[in-house]
Amino acid sequence: MASNSNKTYHDQVTIQNMVKLRELLKELPAFVADYFRGIEFTTESRTRLSYAIDLKTFFSYIQENNPIYKNMPMHQFPISILEQITSYDIEEYLSYIRYYEKDGKTYTNNDRAIKRKLSSIRSFYRYFHQTKRIDVNPSEQVLIPKIHEKNIVRLEINEVSELLDHVESGEQLSKLQQVYHEKLKTRDMAILTLLLGTGIRVSECVGLDLTDVDFENQCIKVIRKGGYEDIVYFGDEVRDALADYFEERGTLTPNEGHEQALFLSRQNRRITVRSVEILVKKYATTVTTLKKITPHKLRSTYGTNLYQETGDIYLVADVLGHKDVNTTRKHYADVLDETKRRAKDAVRLRTEQDSKE
């Protein structure tokens, strides 16, 4: 059996998700396992785990609110339950999860989250309906919540400059944060500059290995959503920040199994997505802006700037790793509209002389 050190970060995350999914399947109705086998080769492990969590919430609600199944272990639910559940039952469930309490905790779901949970149920029902295991599909009768897309938020050039200045200097950080700043600032500068200068996702950033960085061609190899490899190029500012960190990285001793990881935590383990989110939040508090700065806002900043510089939405989609250019169009609709507005004065029908004549 191959050791963890021989597996890529993406491989390790996939295995972790598979283990979590198998644990959930021990609780879920036995027939649910058929569904996950059916979608295994068309979905990511993260997506399947998310679906399983949603289905656990759904069947828990059915168990608690349907007297027929209240005293039956969830794992023993028969597949016939799917045809007994009506569209009205699903609508009641969606209304319930908007706000509920369970095991002393309070849970809330906005329209976007409810839409995602309904999508999980629809995918689940669709599989059993298409494979002719059930004759009806009540989930298709439930209306999908209409989501109003938010305007894209990006940082202005002065906000980016202020953010990076504070990463470099440590100004505005708390006394406790400044204790670790001197040790971590080179790494932090490399991470934030890389996110701002390439638009890669945080998951792609933390998954980078030392061998994924090519200074000669100024590019990195990333594993995109879906598990495919892609090459992303970076400019001189990113190159310089990475070069400074590489020099420091050579002095560190990674924990076993983390030798190839590019970015290390204070504990000399591969840095996690959550750690990068906290890192960005920490420095975001030092910037004088009303905007909520998150890793995704850094990605949006790069995507917006790239589109404004090139005017090529297909290039933006390719660089950001969007499989469908319509995804890019949807997220950058306001930027596209502004570009189209500017185009109104780009073409003149007559010269000023002609109009005077």
C-alpha cells in the first residue's frame, strides 16, 4: 500500500471524503448506497459527501415527523418510502430547515442553501426514477427558490496595496498576532500575492506541492475542481513573493507526510483551507474598507481586473478554471454590462466635420 507521502493532496482529500461518506452510509437507508455507486464516476468526492450530509438531514426529518418511521432505525427504511413522500412533504422539509434546533444547536439556511439541498434531493430521486426503481418523482414538482445574484465585490487597487502593505509590515495587527507575524509574513505574503495574482481557489492553493512551481516559465500546476490538472501563469510580483518564500521554505523541517507541501502551517504541516480563510480574515481587519474581504473576493478581484484589461470573457473563464463560460458571464455580469456601456462611444458614424456640414 502506498504511503500518504506518495499521494497528492487531492488524493488524500478524496480518501478522507470517501471514509466520511462510508460512515454516513452506515446510518442512511441501505438503498442510498446504490445512488452513490451510481454517481461515483460523474461527481467529485466532496460533492458526494455534501449530498450524503443533506440526505441525512432529510431522512432525519422524515423519521422525526412521520409516525410510521419514528421508531424504525433509519438504515432499515425501505425504498418504498420514496414514493410515499409527497411534494408537499418536501416543501414542508425545506420550510423547516430554514430555521430549526437540534441537539442544542440552532441551524439556519438561506435561499441559496435551501436551493442546494433541494438539488441534492432532486439528484437522489432522479437516479431512482431513471433506473426505474420508483414510478414517481415528487421532487420535480417542488419549485426551486429563485436566487438573486449579488453584485460581484472586488478590491480597488488602493485596497489591494493597503492589504499587502500590512501583510509586509504587520501594522494594525494585535499584539498577539504580531508575535507570530515576523515568522509567518513571508509565507503570508506569498499566499496572498498568489491568490491576488492568479485567481486560483484556496483549495488549489493549499494543494500545491514544491514541484508544482516552475520559476523558469513562471507558472504553477494546479488540480482544479473535477480533479484535472491545469497550468496557471503568474507575473513578476507573484514570482518575487514565491521566490522569497522558497528561500525560507528550504530552512523548514516538515512533518512526516508533508515533505512536498508548498505552504506549511506553524506546526510544519500542509496548511489547510480553513487556515488560509482565517489568515485572510486577520489581514482584512487591517484594511480601511467596508467590504468583507474573503479569499473568494481576492479571486473576484483578479477575475475582474483580468477582464477589464483584456475584454476577453473566454480567457477569464479559462484562467479561473470555469468549465462553462456562462458561469463566468453570470458572476461578471456587471463588469460585462459596464464594458458594453463604454462601447456606445467607441464607434462614430460621422466625423465632427461631416456633422457640421
